[in-house]
Amino acid sequence: SCFHNVIERFREHDKQLNDNSNVKKCIETVIEDGERFFLAFIRQLESAFHIDTELYFNSNAYSPELNTIVAKYALLCTQHCFLNLGDLARYKETNRNGADYAEARKYYLRARLLYPKNGKSCKQLAILAVMTHRRLDAIYYYIRALATTTLNDSVKQNLVSLFEEARRRLETLEKELKEREKKNERKIRAGNQKLEIWKRTDGTIVGRSLDDGQSNNSQNEFDGCVSQQEVC
């Protein structure tokens, strides 16, 4: 959190300046210093407590058993280092105005493999999913976080917020579809429109008018389907 606090101070200063190139360079320097620190600390933990983290990341190898409580705490500390590395990678990409969070995701996934009982890694993966507009992935990771032993109230709140957003999107979509159907019915009653009949899987029959704006309507329907897929 010490690196996070410094970065936040720079960000606040950044908002007050027209030319923020120097501030961004300072943020980049802080992030790089943080990455070097945590990578070196991980190597020290591996050496001092004889922990081979690569064995945890290899799907073809069994995770080694830790016989002492000290070694388990060392492993948990190593996980926190990977979580911090993921956060720093996320800050770096945001500072560069980018959208490729593959490096941050890699560190979060490694943190989860090291100590699955800690739900912080799943929570951070959910945050990444929200940032990249992958709402279904976000719901999955939030639920995985809730299934761990370290519960967090913010995880429940964020999950509820995602479901609320999905409900609002669905209500908006249904309202748009009803308004479109009413508009088509008015055009049909005018007697100068052709009607296209569709039978839905639930047995209901709906009609759609065919006019010069058919291509636009088709595009709108496609957009609606995409939005509905994001909600589901």
C-alpha cells in the first residue's frame, strides 16, 4: 500500500497540471522501483524458506507440502508479493493509458495458485474483468472469492452491483423492444408498411415493419443482442 499511496498523491497532482508528462514519468519510476523490490523480496523468501514457487505454477507437478507454520506464513507473504506485483502492473498500464492487463492478470493468477484459500487474488481478477468489460468473468471471480475462507464485504457489494447493473440493462432492453413493437404497430395501422412475422420459441408471434430503415433496425437489433449477451 505504500506504493499505492505515493502513486495516488502523484495522480492528484497530475489532475492540477496541463502538462502531465513529468508526473507520469515519476509514477512510472515509482512503479518500477516497486516491481524490483517485490521481485527481490520473493527471491529472498524462496531462498530463506526453501520455497520453489515454480512448482506451484506447473500444472504437471504436485504442490509441495509445507511442514512448518513459518513456511506457510512465508508462502502467504509470497502470495501478497505477487498480488502487489499485479497491482503495480495494473497501475502501469493505466498510467500509459493502455488496456492490456495481461501482465497484471499473470501475477494475480500466480497469487491464486500459491494460496487458493485467500480470496484476494480472485477479487483482483474480478476487478480486471470489470475494467475490460468482461462482466461474466467478473461474476465468476467474485463468487470464487466468496467461496474462500477470507470473506470480504466489498466482494458481496460488488457482486450485488453487477447483478443490479444486469437487471437495469435487461429492463432497458425490454423497454426498447416494446417501444419498437408499438412503433411498428402504428406503421402497420397506417396501411403503407409491409409486415415481417416472427414466431418466438415461447409461441408468441411478433411483427416488424419493413421500410427504408431496415438496415438501421437490423443494426439496432444486433446491438441489443450484444448488450444482452454482456448481461447474461
